[in-house]
Amino acid sequence: MKIKVENLSKRFNREWIFKDLSFQFSPENNYAIVGPNGSGKSTLLQILWGQLLPSQGNLIYETSGSVLPQEEVFKHISIATPYMDLIDEFTLLEMVHFHFKFKRVRKNLSIAELLELFELTHAKDKTVANFSSGMRQRLKLGLAFYSEGSALFLDEPTTNLDKKSIAWYWNQLNNLPKEILVIIASNQEQEYPQTAEKIDILKYK
């Protein structure tokens, strides 16, 4: 998927979060949206995946050389964020089954294989409400990494992860198919590849 943005701007009340961002995101590269806490990184990410509307400007999504209608974008993307909700009443097995009723599994993996890749097999019958913050984040990331799609959006992906889980995150990120567009919002260099093209949101204030 390619995402072209033209003069993209977002305002809350009288405050401009960012203004006049023009850019093209292509799957040949990884991208890092950088800036300090509260600078608007998450807001930009939510606009790019279609959750929020911009105040000004245009977004154009292209896949396989054709323009993708905005109402179809959700079918092609995966998302993982610390503030994304999980269903606490579900067990891990129920949560994974539920998620993949709406998304196709990458590589046609079985649920058992997914749990092994998530490194959460031991917790398959545990309710999500009883997960630690790190387990919850790893589950969110795992669901995003293994959902079939052409674009992946990650917001502060290593939040709540310990050293072992951060190594797991990097292994999953490095093993993604090369054709997937990856956009990461972060103020920590250890969360995105050194080769990622950076978009400093402070330049668009």
C-alpha cells in the first residue's frame, strides 16, 4: 500500500497539532514519526489509518496500482497501540479466535501456531483481564504482526515490554514481508529501524 498525503493538517479547537504535511509513504521503506510526548505523533498516525479526519488536506491510498476507497482501507491495515482495547472477559484463545473472525491470518497459520509465535501458549486459557501489561502489549503486537494486510501501524510498540519481549518484537518486525508498509510513531530510537525514514512532526507546527 502507498499513502499519499497532501497539505495534511489537524486542529483541535484553535490549536494546530500539525500543518501542511505533504509526503508519500511507500512499502519500500519503513517510516518513523518522531517527536516529543504530546507533539501529535499518535494523532497523525490515527489520521493515516483513517480513525480521525484531518482538518485540512487529502489522503490517497493506493494498492496494486489502483486508488483504494477510504471506506475499504480498514480491510488492508493492522494496528497495535498501548491504548488499544482488548476484551478483558475473553481468554487468550477466545480473544485470538475473535480477532481472526475479522482479519485473515498471515501464512494461514493455525491458532496453536500463532500462540506459539506470540510466546503465550502457557496462557491460552487465562482471561485477558489477568494478563500483565507486558503480556497485553505482546498480544496486541502479535495480532497486528500476523493479520494479513498491506500496511502496519505501530504506536510506541515496546511500551511495557521487558528486555526479552523487546527482542521478540524486533524478531517479528524484521521477519515481516518486505512489501508491507510499516509506520511507527515513537520518541525512542530503539523502537524503529535505523534505516527508517523519519518524519519529525515538530517541523510541521
